[in-house]
Amino acid sequence: MTATVRGPDYGVRMYLENLVIDALYPQRLGRFWEEALGTERLTDVPEGFETRLDLDGGWYLDLCFQRVPEPASEPPRLHVDLLGGPAQADVVERLLALGARHLDIGQGDAPWVVLADPEGNPCCVMEHREEYAGTGPIAALPLDSADPDRDAEFWAWLTGWTDVPATAPRALRHPSRTGPLLELCPEARPKGAAKIRWHLDVRLEAGEDADAVEADVLARGGRRVDTSAWGDLPWRTYLDPSGNEFCVLSVPGAEQA
């Protein structure tokens, strides 16, 4: 990934690398999304499936599907909005042919179409919006937030992404102005105790200190998740100020304490 394209200097160097999806059957779900998005396969093993979405502007987003033993128990707090626009009906038909189904979440006469992927995860195929120009197949990553203004500042610091005009109360985008928007959307309900099934990973760049980054996460309203029961991991897990999980991955080639 090209890590030299940055937003404002927030005093830390990290970049958004992964969209991580919990799955009962990672290979089946991963192959669905690979076909849906036209991504490049990286890993295909029983416990995990990874595929890469290359984006204009010299960066990428890896979709990582990891096996979990239980189905979803709470409504999602992060999902994908897919680019539709004038081709909305065609995109919907193609996804249905791949194994998606229509989903009623109370959207009424909304101009977007709500579908469920093969494991029931909702996604939307969006109508035309100028704000989605140049996004690629994923138009947006809507994330539930108890305070969109507060959380936009947190995620801007965390990713280096910057504010863009959008229909959502706050939205961020890679400084190249390519790829999906990260939309901070008012939550319908506070986050429950269950782990969210879709989350984001950011990667430390060379020279960054994991402890210093953690201190900043905590100072900005985040919290560390205790993963000691899982042994030593090359990442640290946190909650953002609204309780959404995310991981900070170690510097490439290094291990994190």
C-alpha cells in the first residue's frame, strides 16, 4: 500500500488496511463477496479467506473473512453500501444470482435496495449520488455512532482520512479522494455486549510505537479490549468511543507486544 498520501498531520502514522468479517463459512461468504466486488484472492483456507480490492489512488482494502462458531446475535453496526447509480437494477440482479436475497429492515420506499448476503448480513445497493464518484464497487462503509461529530474526529486521527460532503452527518475519505466513504451514522440503539461481526483494522507504519498509539486511543475516548485469553497476538483490539471494535495491526514484519 502507498502510505505517503496522508491527510492532516495528526501526529501518528497508521492506515486503514482491512475490512474484517466474521463468518460461519468463510470460504463460501468470501467467494460471494469476491465475485460481487471483482477482488483478487489472497488466502483461501478453511479457517479464513482474504481477497483484495485495489483502488485508484495507490491503495487497497483487504476483505478478511474469519471463522466464528455462532451466528449473529445483534443488528450490525457496520455494513457496506454498494455502488449502483444508473446500473442499480443490474447490480441487484447480479447479486441475487450470486446468492443474495432481498431484505426488509423497514426501509420503506427508500431509493436504495437492501439485500442480505449468504449469511444474512445486510448491504445496500445505492441510487446515484454525486458523493460516490470514484469510489469503486464499495460506495460507503456506514458505521453506527452515538456521536458522529466526535467519532469522525476519532476516525480521522486513526486513519488519516479527511472530511468530505455527504448525505450522512459526517463522512471521511482517503486523502486521494478515491475509494469508499466512511460514514458516521446515528445509531438506532447503543451497542450491546456482543462483538460486532464486521470491523476495521488499521496498520501501524514503520517507526510508530504501539504503546504511544494506545495512549492516544485512550485519551481520545477509546478503550482496550482484553484479548489475553487468546495468547500473544500481532495486533491490539480496541473500542472506539461508541463501542465499535477495531484492531491496530503491528508494523509490517514486526510483532506487537
